[in-house]
Amino acid sequence: MILILCTGNSCRSHMAEGVLKHALGPGHKVASAGSKPAGYVHPLAIKALAEIGIDISSNTSKHLDTFLDRDVETVITVCGNADQACPVFPGQMHRHHYPFDDPAHATGSEEERMTVFRRVRDEILRVFRAYADGRLDQRGARD
């Protein structure tokens, strides 16, 4: 399993989870969690991904402790706080850190905030599509 961690598990980690699931396709387990979960998935994160055809509307905000007894092979943190608070998971072989601005802190009208969500979404798209391509290339090399 690939686990994507953020502090609040409301925006960045869910967008990254959605993008990575979409890019890797079926057969890959991807989840997200937070060190201090907000308890909801931000509606503008859901909207930003829906604009590119990825549905995260059924995602839920979860604490990282939920995954301590699972087979987590890779942990990816997407904010500095999660990187510092990240435990080592049993069986964990890889850890990556890709920091992104927190769009939840955006201010202004809904359209102004959506501009920030779209920018962060597009940054996440670039990083996680490249990450997925690398994993798929490695897998193909082993087959």
C-alpha cells in the first residue's frame, strides 16, 4: 500500500490520493491519512479534482494510526508537519516527501480560492503522475 500523509487530511493528501489512484490504475492500493485529521474532505478539493474527471467525493478524513497495522510499503508526505510527525510503519520500505502549499488557507471569494486549489492540484498532478510513471516503469521492468 502507498499511504499519503498530511496534517489535516482534508485537501492535499486527498488530491494526491485521487491523482495517484487514477494514474496507477487498478491493482494498486493507495490511501491517505493525517496526523491531525480535519474530519472532512474540503469541498473545493473535491471540486478541483472533479474538473479533471477524478472523483474523491466518497473519501473520508482518517488518522494515520488507522494504518499502523496495515502493510504500508511506501509513505509519501505532502506537508512539512506530516513529514516531521510521520511514524515508521511495519514493512515500510520507501519514504518520500513532496511539499505543497495548503490550499485550505486560501482567502477571498470562492473563485479566488479555487484558483489556489487548481494551482496546487496541477502541481500535485505533475509530481504524482511522474511518480506513477516511475512505479509503472519499474513494475514493467520486473515482469
